[in-house]
Amino acid sequence: MAAPNLVLLAFDESDHSVAALTWTFETILKEGDKLTVVAVVGSEADKESTISRTKTLLRAIWQTTNINVVLSIRVLVGNKPGALICALVEELNPSLLILGSAGKTQAKGLLVGSVSNYCVANAKTSVIVARLSEEYERGRTGGSTSQERRRSKSPLVDVLNSANLLKL
């Protein structure tokens, strides 16, 4: 049996990161894996409420998947989320980093800065940047069941890979 993977998921409570978290449970994680959800907040005062909201969401998604994984949450404080996430990658050495994309165009992301762009360029692990499909954003699922959606198409259709994704 293969050793469990440690997957790190950057989480900012946006629809995109919630979808990335759900997709991670449905597609990436397997029995025995470890998932660490990391959030970056601007001040210590925001830490406890972020942990509470993230725990509630994580528990709700986990309970629907029926998969035995080890879960943890890390909340970091600072104003440079990309750098903080990459530092945590170096500390924990996960097999994969997953981020939800805010759906900006590539040009806009470059102009205003992007945590995803920063992590793809600097994280010392494989990176998946997942973006919601337009169909998913509009809320159309076509009446399919969760299991049918899992087999057919993920709500996360754009997957940008770092150069070292091939090592998975």
C-alpha cells in the first residue's frame, strides 16, 4: 500500500476555494491521506473566527464524502499570502498544493498580483490552480447527481500545472 499523501489546500473562503476543497475530496484524496487547509488572515483578531468557519465547512464536506483522511487547519497571519503559503510548503513538504483561482484573466492577475501566480512560480512542490467552470458558476448542474458529476466533469475545468507536476 502506498504511503499517504499530504495535500495542502490554500483557502480564502471564496466560492472558488470552496469548490477547490470539494473537488479535492472528490478527486484527489484517497483513504489515509492527510489534508491541511491553510488560510491567511490580516490580523491575529481574525484567526479564531477563520478557524471556526473553516472547521464547519471542512466538517460538512468531509461528512458527505465517506473517506477516511486526516484533516488539519493552519491559519497564518500576514499581508503576503503567497510568500506565507510557499514558506509553509517548505516546512511541511506536501506532495501537492491546491489553490482555487479567483477567475481573473491572466493579464489582470499579472497586473494586480496573484497568489496563484506567486505559488506556481515559487512553491517547491506540485501545484494545481483550479478555476470554476462558467457552467458551475451559473449554478447549472443539469440535474445530475454528485456521483455523475464526479465521473463526467469537475466544476474545476482549468488546471494550470507547475513544471514539476509530472512527479506525482
